[in-house]
Amino acid sequence: MRAAPSPDEIRKSNLAVLLRHVHRDGPVSRATLAERMGLNRSTILALTADLAAVGLVREELPGQTGKAGRPSLVVRPESERVYVVALDVGADRLAAARVGLGGSVLDQVETARPRGAFDPDDVIAALASMAREMIGRAAPEAVCVGVGVAFCGMVREEDGVVRYGPNIGWVDVPFGASLTRELDLGLRVAVGNNANLGALAERERGAGAGLSDLIYLHGDVGIGAGIIMGGRLLGGEGGYAGEVGHMIVNRNGRPCACGSHGCLEVEAGELGLIAAAGRDDPAGRAAVEAIVEAAARGDSTARDALHQVGDWLGYGVANLVNVFNPSMVVFGGVLREIYLASAAQVRSRVAVDALLAVRERVRLRTSALGGDATLLGAAELAFTDVLTDPVQTLARISAARA
Amino acid sequence: MRAAPSPDEIRKSNLAVLLRHVHRDGPVSRATLAERMGLNRSTILALTADLAAVGLVREELPGQTGKAGRPSLVVRPESERVYVVALDVGADRLAAARVGLGGSVLDQVETARPRGAFDPDDVIAALASMAREMIGRAAPEAVCVGVGVAFCGMVREEDGVVRYGPNIGWVDVPFGASLTRELDLGLRVAVGNNANLGALAERERGAGAGLSDLIYLHGDVGIGAGIIMGGRLLGGEGGYAGEVGHMIVNRNGRPCACGSHGCLEVEAGELGLIAAAGRDDPAGRAAVEAIVEAAARGDSTARDALHQVGDWLGYGVANLVNVFNPSMVVFGGVLREIYLASAAQVRSRVAVDALLAVRERVRLRTSALGGDATLLGAAELAFTDVLTDPVQTLARISAARA
């Protein structure tokens, strides 16, 4: 700390904190906000008035509370009026949603895509068209305050360059800048790794709500992790941390597209399961679901395959538990199905292979947001600016529209 | 931020920041401090006077600068007058040092200990005796401002309980509290995991000076990691993160004391090397050094053993690089010798098995603090209070002595 923050800085910070409470928790009474923020009610009144003046929140009487006395007004996010566009580039699909302040999904579209390489221009055109379609359906007075994209690969966050997107065949593609130009909304499109964004979403509104030390494992073609430690997403030197799919768990294992052998994702992910089950389905969620269903019907090949894959997944999770001492590991994407069908195996490996003190309080859970975790994480990314400096961000956007 | 910090809080924070500059960088001119802290010279003058009044720093004329004009006074830590006691419990040794403010080692003693279980009371008595011996040699006016211990196992930092110390045979030993009582200095003894403290020391004054994303790998009997990400030590839910020695790299590998097979520490550490070399030496640093020397002399068994162990170490490092995207991995303890003798193998594994974007800027280095990294980290732990609230901490200690 160098010198005292100015009253303006304090006000800006308090506005941001108040808006984050309303965004995360939904309608909150002024009294509760005063208590949570440690401020008196008249300060809350003034802050709320500032946010209401630019259309970010509104105040209204709460429903019947059963308590005597004058009820405290409830501060509610202007979900219909203030929204972001969230986009998701997965191995199997492109998805888009319009998400209102407060986290409600107002509109959602999705298109399947065939596996394999996909020209960046085509992806950008498809995403832009989905975004425009949804923006066109919004009320005329509604304001888009951000665009965020979850991408299935390694992303340099500061400029949205995709460094490596093996499942889509991209290397060093200036994805964020191109999509910003194509959309032409006067908003910089923010791009993040899909597992990182899934972790944020699960921490914000999902299985790990409120936790500080959380690993979100996302299974698509490969396996990536979003790792939150001490409340912050782990980035590493360049922002590429979390490539847990390439932890080698089986030195003499299957070849991986990365050039190694026995990476976690080829032993324990979708590819490992399909190979273990000896199927010649095209890869994808449907193939995983078919194997899980076959095992449930008693098919012994499918059962053995899930047993084997659960064992490898257990090694991977045990390694992560030893390294991170997380309070929760969340399984998302196709790992949700794989974990549900092999949980006993995964849990017993963790019990054997992780040390007592690091595992004694860890919980293993499936994603509470299901297939939408990464998309909802992209929405949270898109809300960053407005949640950091609410009034200035709205003013900037209004000026650009005028 | 709730409300503006009070002038007292700002002063306390500025005193702490100034003292940390002097502690980390040594003698600094007032002009430089003013520049680094973004404060004017008269504020620096007042802060320095406060610290000097309680005996934490002194001001003096710098040496010949060659510049014309009146030289800016240099602020110097009172290293002889203000010190901490640092202790280190390793698998092979007990070590102790008296370390002055500014990081200078004023006194150091060490005793070898045989491998294996060691009664907590005996360890506490031995450490207390080493500490008292060194305190007795300090000048009468010198003040001990903290005691820190690096321990070779899992430690619950808030109360200094050793949860698991496999190499010394401890489970749930109230080590910190017992040592506090035994020393009876009116100071709480702080205990930390040795690899965590080694990481702090290497970041503060060693190979990773100033880095934000650093992994320090400490080899003793086992392998532990201190992981600093985004400038902060990774703790996890209970503070036990960093048990990378128990990452399984070889499913069908050697049995590990933890109950698993093929943990990194049994394949790539001291135990792995001694087994691979087919030697029946008692384990320990001397055995590792003997194998390294034999390999240097051309002994092919020793060379093969180092090659094999370097390969496993490379798998472990590649996994960590994929998971963390660190800017540096530092090899300390006996891993320093093992890495130096097998660096080519380790590096080639990392090149093959870590993804390009995560490894392109990673540096692999040996500990700059050598065998003292963990002991010096314990000193940094012991300085925590005085570096957080310098004047109050000194006042509290002076009152206790009076």
C-alpha cells in the first residue's frame, strides 16, 4: 500500500463489491448487503442508487417475509436489461448463450460439429451468426456488456490467441482479435480455456460454490483442468497451467496426439474408454453414453472397460490430490458420465494412492452445471469488466452506442 | 475494501513495506526507497526514524559513490541486533542458524542424525539445546524476534502439528507447541514444511529471485515440492499441497512407504538411485554422492542408474510442467546432485513429454542456496511477524523481556 485510496477509488470498489453480491446471490435486501459489506445502510442506499441510475439493478419490495415492521427493499440485478454473450467452442459443438446479469440464461443455441479440423474463419462466421441471432432477439433497450468464449485448447488470455487447439487443428490462431472484428460490437471478445472457465462457473454457481481450493476436470476429446487454489485460478507463467490430460500415468501406454505415450487423457478419457471397450464407434459423447448404457445392461466388455478406465482416472485424481490437496474435484464434460459409471474404482484408487492428510477431506463430485459449465464460465468471463468497474463500463458502452 | 484505512493502518503498512525492502535487498538509500515505494522523501525520513527508534534499522553515509552533491543516507538492517533462530529437521540432520535481519547467517550449528524413527522429545531437546547455545553467543543487547522450523513432512501450519513425518516416524505430533514450551522465549515457534520453506528461500534470495511461478523440488529420503504460483505458496485445503513425491509415475514400480507403488520418490529420488545402482550402502547423501562420483569415473552401472533415474525424474518434471506451467523448476537437497548428473535425461524427457506452450520458457536450475535452502526458509518464516508489523512486534518482545 502506497498511500490512502481516494474516496473515488473506494466508491468504485464498493460499487463493484455490491454488484458482485447481487450478481452472484440474486436479489438481496439492503439490510443483508449492509451486513455483508460492513457498511451502514445509508452508504448502501447511495451505492444502490448509483447502480440503479445506470440501469444495473433495481429496487423493489420483497415478497411476504412474515416479519413485522417495514421490510428492507430488495436489490435485484437487471437481468433482462444487462446481458453478455457467451460462446463455447468444443470438440463436438459450438454453443452460444445470452446470459443476464445475475447469471440467468435468457437464450441459448447450439450446433453440433463433426470432429476434426475446422477452419478458423468458418468457426468465427458460425459463432458470429449465432451471437447476432441472439442479440437480435433481445429487447431493444437491453445492453450487451461483454462477450466471452470458452475454447477447447490453450489460450493466451491477454490477446485471445489460441496457442494450441489439437482437437480443432489450430496453432497460434488470433481467434479473439478476429472474432472481435467480425462481431463489431465495440467490445473486446475475451477468450479463455474451457476447463478454466468451467472451474470458475462451478465455483460461482455450481458444485464448488464458495470453495477456495477446487479442481474442475473437463473431459471432451482430451482432459483439461481448471484449478482454483486459494480462491484464484492457477495460470502459471503464461496462463497455460492445468494441462493435466498430459500427465503421464502409463509410461508404456497408448500413444497420445501430443507425441507422448500413456497420457491421462488417452488412458482415462473418452479415447481410452472407446479403445478399452474395443468399439469402432466414432468418438464422442454418444459413444461414451453407449458404453455406459451397455455396462448398465450387464455387458461385461463395457463393464471391464469402465473398470479399467476408472482405475486410470483414479491414478490421475490421486496424483492431483497429492499435488494440490484440493477440497473438491469436479468431473465435467464426458468425464461426468465416465466418473458416474466408475466412481467406486476412482474412489478406491484415491484411497490407496493419495496420502491421508491430503485426501481426508476431499470430495469428488460431478459438475452441477452439466454440459453448460464451460459456456456459463464464458459468461462469467464476459461479465468481468462490468463487475470490476460497473458505472464506467456502462458509461463507455452507452457512449459507444450513441 | 470496506472503508478507507486509517492513517495508523497506512503507517503500519508502509513501515512493513520499507522494512521488507531493507530486509530483502540490504542497505538501500532513502532516495531509492522513496522511488520504489512511491512516497516522498520526508515520509521515508519519518518511517525510517520510527524503525531506527526501535532498533530495526540504522542510517549511515554510503561508501564513495563518485557522484557530486550530498549523498542520500543509506538505510541498513540492524543484522547483528535483530535476529531469528532457524531450525531444520531433515532425515539426516538437525541444523540450526541464527540469522540476522537482512538474511545474514550469524551463526550455524549442525548435527548428523541416524536415519529412522526419532523420539519427538529427543528432537525437541536437541533443537532447544542448539538454539540456546547460539542465543548464548549473541550480544547481550541483541533481540530474537522469531523462531522458525523447517520439518521434513506434512505440517498443519496454524498450530505446528506434524501430521505425517514418515522419515522420522511421527504422526500427529504437537511439535510446534512442545518446542515453544521447551524454548520458553515468549515467542511462538512457527513450523513449516521444508520444501515449502525452501521454495520461499529460493524465491527470496536464491535461484528464483523475484519469480512468481516457481516449483522447488526438495530431495531428502523422499521428494517434496514447494510450489509458488502467482507469487503465493500453494497450500490447498489443509496446507498439505506439494506432495509430488507421491505422484505415481510407474504403476508397476517399486513399493513406496506410503502403501502405493511407483511413486516419483521411489523411482527418481535417493531410494530409486541406490536401488538402480544395486548398492547396499545405507541410504543418504553420501550414497548418492558415491554413485555420482562412480559415474563420473566411468562406472557403467552407476551411469545406467543415473540414466534410469533421470528418466523418471524427467517424467515427474514433465508432469509438473504440464500441470503448472512454471517459469522455473529448482532442484534442491539430494535432487541437486541427481539432477546435475542426469540433466540431459531430464531435459530430453521434458522436451518430449511436456507440451510446447507450457515448457517453452521454463528454466531448470539447481538450488542457489544449496543445503541451506530449507534452513534459510525457516528463517524467513521466523521473520514473518516483524516484517508484518515491525514496531508492535518489537514493542511486544521488549515488554516480554522487561
